Amino acid sequence: YRKSWLVFASGVGHAEMLADEFASSNIECGIVTGDTPKPQRAALIGRFKSGDLRCLININVLTTGFNAPCTDLVALVRATMSTSLYVQMIGRGTRMFGAKKNCLVMDYGGNVIEHGPFDKVNPRDPSGGGDGVAPAKECPDCNEIIHAAVRTCPGCGYEFPPPVLNHGSKSYGGAILSNQMQPEWLDVKDVTYVRHQKK
């Protein structure tokens, strides 16, 4: 029985949709975003830490510096390309607390596959960098080039369709920690050797 659920959503609309789903199962939850007023945010976090609020959904807010050791379920209902963010999100549930024995991690965004087990992540090479192209898109009505996150074209008012969710409907079922990984036998059908000599 999990008492303190910390959920990471990909946007405000997504968080509200998740909250509606929880409410349909009579689970009260709060939502914390970057725009949540400080008194309301403090009240929701206080209720969560005291055990009065079972589920707290956030959007890029409760990662670095957030300490709620009572958290015994972390749900990543989003994908991230950032290894450090992946570690920060799961890390919210790894603190020892009273009789808490473990934390259930539910990964709906393919993050474990992308970054590796939580205790042996495979960070991306920062020297690889990107291609230097800003995330942009073209309005199909007026051809204005705008930022990829803009939902309404400032030039003509065209409404872009809502973004596709970046997570699946089922949680990752494999190992979260490296010591949970099981050896796997593979059939070898062919072996090729190549001798390499430096010039």
C-alpha cells in the first residue's frame, strides 16, 4: 500500500488530465506548476509531507532541492532526454523514512531504457552537442517561423493541434536497479573477426 505518490507530468494540461483520472478513482491529488502561487504551493507540499494529501503531481518543479522522504511511489509519466533530470526525479523517492522499506518507480516514458538503471546511468556525452538548430516550426497558414512550444501562431492566430503525449499507457516492467537485472542467454548465429592496424 503506497501512501505518498509523487507524479511527474509533461505539462499543465497533462497534469490536469492525470488529476481527473485520479479523482475518478476517489484519489485526491494536488498539482504544482511553476505558476502555482507560493502560499498555495507551500500548502499543497505541506499536506503531502504530512500524509494528508496522497498524490502530488508536478511539472518540472519538485526535483532538485525538494525533500519529502515519505515519498514511496514515483511515477514518471513523461520522457526526458536529460540523465540528470531522470536521476533527480527518481531520487525524490530514495530517502529513508520511518518504516518505509522501498519506493515503487513507475516509468511510463521509457526513461530507464534511455538512461539505464538508476544506480548506473549512461549519461550522454556533453561534447556531442546538438545540431545547433533551435526547436522551431512553421505555421501552415501564414508560413511564420515560431518556437516549437507555441500553441497559437502570433501572426495569424492558427491553433496548432495538441502535442502527442510522450509516454505509454503501461509502466516499464524491467529492472530499475542494476542488481535487479537478470543475465540473459542469447543464441549466437555468427561471429566475425576483423584485424585492425593503425596507419
